Amino acid sequence: MAPEPATRPGDDPPHSRASVTTEPIPASPGRRGPSKALRFAIAFILGVTLVVGAGGGALYAYGQQYTGRVLPGVGVADTDLSGLSPDAAVTALESAYGSLGTGQVLLAGPDGEFMIGYAEMGRGPDTTAMLDAALAAGRRGEPVVDLIGAPQTAIRGVTLEPAVTYDPARLAEAVDAVAKAIDRNPKNATLAVGGDWTYATTPSVEGRVVDRAALAAAIEAAIGPLDAPSEIRLDIPFATEVPAIETADVEAATAAADRMAADLVLTRGDDAWTIPAASIRQLISFVAADDGSVVPVLDEAGIAPLIKPIAKTVNQSAKSAGFKFSGKRVVVVGSSREGRKLDAEATQAVVLDALMARQAGTPEPVLEPVVAVTEPSVTTEQANAIAPKMRPISTWTTKFPIWSHNAFGANIWVPAGIINGTVVGPGETFDFWNTVGEVNRDKGYGLGGAIVNGRTEAQGAIGGGICSCSTTLFNAALRAGFKMGARKNHYYYIDRYPLGLDATVFISAGGAKQTMSWTNDTEYPVLIRGINTRGAGRGYVTFKLYSVPTGRKVSISRATVKNIRPAGDSTEESTSLRAGYSQRVEYPVDGKDVWVTVTVRENGTVIRRTTYYTHYSMVTGVVLIGTGGPSAPTSLP
């Protein structure tokens, strides 16, 4: 219903209003009545009161019909809510601004996009706020003011701004769901050594943590404006966490290990020795360092076994160029070579340094094994220069019976044949046993005589009689003026040897050893020639020494013999001989002390004078007398 027009001052009240009659008020006795001006004022006020009373009733009636409704003239933007009930107003607002709940936020993450719909966050028109504002428009909660405000609102109109809302709790849930899909703990790269010494790796994974608060704030800022588009694109803010062991660390470690596990070659001159890659790879393992890097670690103790096979081929004795006889000339045979002995510990250090250099990626130097080198006493070059100058410088011959006491000459001739062609270089020492080696039947030796506990045993030892060989070479070297070394006389004097200048050699069952030795103290090599001959039932062994003459002369004094102890003779009965037969098993030999002085001069100057003292023991002769019967074995005398 439209409001009735307000009554203006001076007009009569409408008909619908109750009339009001006014009468003069009699004056009080003794007092003057009101003046004309006062009466006019009173009349005016009374009139206005009557008019206002009538209008207020109309306004009241006007306001009452919109109780609980939106006042006329109120709208939200273009949506008129005039006179609508709350439910109807909400319906109108939802219809007008429902699109505020339609849309989505697309979030760009490290592995793709995520979508959060507006409805999922509870975004839409804030009907509650807009309804409250619409219902409050034109109303202040003061009756008199509200009587006037309602018509004014209708006349002037009130336009409210639309309001948008969202549910922070639902937004937080949506953000948390996205974050959980992205968040992950960092994962270290792994490296394992397989059974075949290959490397198995897994890559590292970077950790991620979404900044939930920042993401929520960004979404709020984007969807908060009323004019937010239906599709919003945002980047997801997140922090990364680097794993302690990254893929690059593992790749660097395996690359270093591969550099280390390559063939390692040691060279020296034209010789080369290889440590194979497979053997090196077996020594490599991996550890994580304090800074998170992965380091290949070498088992240093495992290097030593790799060096041992190399040592077997590196180690070699020095070898001088050889000489041999071609007719009457001395010619060179074979080539010289250096002597080498591997310093295993120092070579291990070389290998370790090389592997560490490979690990670091630094250039690898040329590797050489550490060896102690012994130069040959005579190089091939030297031998070629010396051979034409070599001449016989000394000789000595010993004759001996060919009989069972020396395996019929074999125990003398076999070692002489072994020694034949031996070269003793400058500064080198000839040692009888080192040159001759083991004495056994395979080399042609047989049983022969030996002096055992002061008695002669005709078949006492393998190689018995070999002393004829050692004594002969001793005298040849002695007369060449060389520096003599080990020498020991026999237990008793044997008359086929020079008095006081014999040289026995033996190796006893108990391990006792006696050798004969001499040193070539000249600047030229010495070639030993052994000559075995026989004739007239006798055997002969001769040693002839060849070298470049140095002007040495040797003089040997006549032997001084003292303390002679004449030997006796004796007989012993033996059942092993038939009666009437006899056999000498020991010859009587006088005991004596002998001194022989040997003087060596070089170009007239005495360079050495040596006196040899020899003590020969006395040996009593023994003849066996047969006492056996006719069936007893016989033995020729």
C-alpha cells in the first residue's frame, strides 16, 4: 500500500485520521489571558502535533508491513530485493550470483597440475552477508528513525555490493591434499658392488615440502575478489631438500672407480708387466664421506698379492755374456743381461700412487717397478772387445786311478764337465758347490771313496773322489794369481795332490758343507776350460783358465814340513775273505804339518802374499787277513 501523503502545516487532517477539537481555555482569576502571540504558538504546536500523529500512524503501518522483509528500494547490484522475505531474497541472490561458485584453481606443481574447484573450497555468493545487509538497509533499530528511514529507502533506493565467500577450513583441506601428493622425503642415491664386481646404482630423489600457508594465502588472494575469473592458475610454492648422497656423487664415484680399474702397466726398458683391470676392480669398495660424497676406497693390503707374480718375472740374476772355444780361439756366446730384484714394498707404493692419481683424475705418469739392479760383470759389448785378447793364463792337471773309489772316474769328470765353460766375471767369486750343484745319480755320479771318521770308506758316498776336481781347479786358480777363498785340506795327505795345496769339498748328511772358492780380482772375465782325458789306465782332469793377461806372476815356495808323525801298519782278521787271502783297506800315511807361501806379483809389484798352513793327520795302515771258509765270499786283493 502506498503511503498517504504527509499533512503539511495549515492543512486539515485526512479523513481517515481522527479529528481533534480545540476550545479556548478560560483565564484564571486575577490574571490576564494569554496574549495573541502565545495563543498562535500554542495553536500551531497543537496543529503540528495532530498532523504528525496522523502521519506517524501511517508510517508505522507502512513499516509494519515490511517487518522481517527487505525494505523497498533495496537491492544488491542489479538484483532488486524490495519487499522480499529472507528465503526469497536468498533465492534471488543465489540465482543472481551462483556463478561465483563455479570455477577452479589450477595449481602447477613439479610433476603436473592439480585442480581445486571453487565448490570444493566453498566459494560462492555470501548470501548470508548480503541478506543481512539488505535487511539492515534503512533500519537502525530506533523506532522513530526507522519510521522515517523506510520511506526514504524506498524513495532514494539502496544498492548493496555483492559479497563472495569461501570456507577456510575446506580450503585448508584441499591445500593439504595437494601438498601430500607433492611432499616427499629426500632419498639417497645407492651404489652396490655386484658379485661380478660390477656396480649397481639407483638415482637419488630430491625431497619436497609444499609451503601450505603460502599456497593457501595465494589461493585466498586469487579467489577473494568478486571479479575473480572462473579459472585461476597458480604455481605451487614448495621448498626442496637435497639428499645427503646425490646421483652425481654416485656417478662421480663409479667414474673414479672405472678410472682406477683399468689395466696398470709397469715398464722398464723393453720389458712390461701388467696388473689386469679385473684384479684391481676386486680391491675397490665404496664409502660415504662426512660431506655426503661417495668415495671409492682401495684395499691397500690387496696390492701385495698383485705384485708377487710380477716379482717372479722381474727378478733375475745378472748374466754376463758367455765365451766358448772355437778351435783355438775364444768367441762370444749369448747376450748379457742385468740382474734385477724387485723392491716389492716400494713397487706397491708406486702402484698405490698411480691408482690414487687415477681416482683424482690427474694424468698418470709412466710407471716403473722399483728394482735393485746388478749389472753383469761382462756385457755383450765388453765381451766382443775382450774375446780376441783372451789367452791361457794358468793350467793344472791331476791324474787319478780309474777305479771304484771314484766311480771309475765319473765322480771327477762329471763335475769338470759342468764347470767347463764357466765365466767368472770381474769381481765375481767362483764357488764350487754353487756351480756344480746337486750331486746325484741322475747327473752320472756314483758311489766312491770318502774319509769318514778318519778312515777311508771305499764306497762311502755318492760323488766320492770329487775332491780331485776341486783340488785341480784350486791349483789352476792359485797359479793364475787370483784371490783365493774357501779351502780345506784332506784329513790325511794324498800323494797325487801338491803337498799343502789340496782342497777337499763335501756336504755331509748332517748338513755340514765345505766348498772351494776364489775371486776374480782383475778387470777381465775368466773362462774356465775343463778337460777330461784318460790313458794308460789312468784318468786325467785338467783346468785351463783363459783371460786377458794382466802381468801377474805367481811364485810358490817349497813346502816346509814339520812335526812328522810316522804311520804304522796293522792287520785285521776278516771272515769276509777266504783263508789265505788278504786285502789292504787303508794305507799308512804319515802325519805332518806343512806350510806353503804363495806370492802374487803384478808387473813386478807384490799384490798378495799368503801362507797356507796344513795339518795332516797320521793314518795307520790296515790289511785284512781272510779267515773265512771255502764258502765265504772272496775278494780280490
